[in-house]
Amino acid sequence: MTGRVLVVLRGAWELNQPQRKSLVSWIEYGLKGVVSKAGKTLAVRFAALDSITKPDSDTVVFGIDFVTEKRPEKEKRCQPGNVTLGDCGTGSVFITAHRELAVCGPNQASRYDRVLTTDEWLGHALANTSLHELGHLIGGFEDNMDAGDLMSTLGLPKQLRTKRNRREFFAGTMNWKPHQEQELIKNLKSGQRGFEIQTH
Ligand SMILES: [Zn+2]
């Protein structure tokens, strides 16, 4: 069976061009292998909410919504609600939470320093969160507490939170586990977990 897997990134206009480039390339990195093993081709596109038309029957579509939320004050960057990077199950990814992501470690001098300070890192971290959301949407995966897993919601222990560790944790290169790959390939082949884009 042939066909296309279309990942539509909505609301990402807030990001600049280098950030969008990094975002797309790391989403492609995470999906190209499984899409190709499912015998399909991958397309990642930016689209405005009202520009989506019904895709053809050979295309399975997944949507990620990028949301710009309120910017927290410096002292609030480490509070739980402000380090939530996405809304699991809905495909929403929070841009400001990524931008404001702080060290939040034990060192008071650097506690509120931002971590994702280049376009490449910001785009890569947004892609990792997007892949986590696509894991919910495509794989039907649950969150887990396994370190180094794309579906993990386990944070970095506070004593290990330096700027560098924190950056590597959120903007590092992530791969699916073999059993996740199998599940993703199976679902992409059947095309059953895709959905029609809703315009609202
Ligand atoms: Zn999740």
C-alpha cells in the first residue's frame, strides 16, 4: 500500500525561519524511518487553520497545534504549570513554555536562566515535544517514566540540572524504542489513527 503521511503544523508562524527549519528537520528525523518502513512518504507542512482542505484518501493526516501562551514572570519560570511543554493527547505544543524554559536547578544564581537560547535548540526541543504528541496520536502510546524515552514525562533530577544538562535533556537527539517503532509502523500502514483536520 502506498500513500502519504502529512503532518500539519498549525500556528507556528510565531517562530522565525531558522526555528521553523530546525523544528521541521527534527520532526522529519523522528518520523522518516517509520513512515518509510510503512511504505509511505512523509510531508511536514506549515498551514494556517483555515487553509486545510480535505486530504485525498491516500493521505493520513496528523495535526500539531502550536500555542503561544502567556509569558511567566522570571520567578515563575520553574513553577509546574510553566514547565508543561505540551497538552498530552490534544497535539498542542506550548511555544512560550519552551522559550522560557529555565535551569530550575539548585544553583540560585542560574536558576531562572533560560536554556533554549538558540533557534536550533528551541526548534529541536519543540520537535521533541511534537514527536511525543505524535507518539500519542499515531502510536496510541501512554506517557511513561522511562529515562530517555520520547514518551517519558520524567524530569531531570534537580541536583543534575545545569544549563548544559537541561539543554541536552530537552533539545537532545531522541529516538523511538524498537517496540514503539513497530507499533508506529503498524498504525501508519493501516492508516487508522489519522484524522481529518478540523477547522475551527
Ligand atoms: Zn504525553
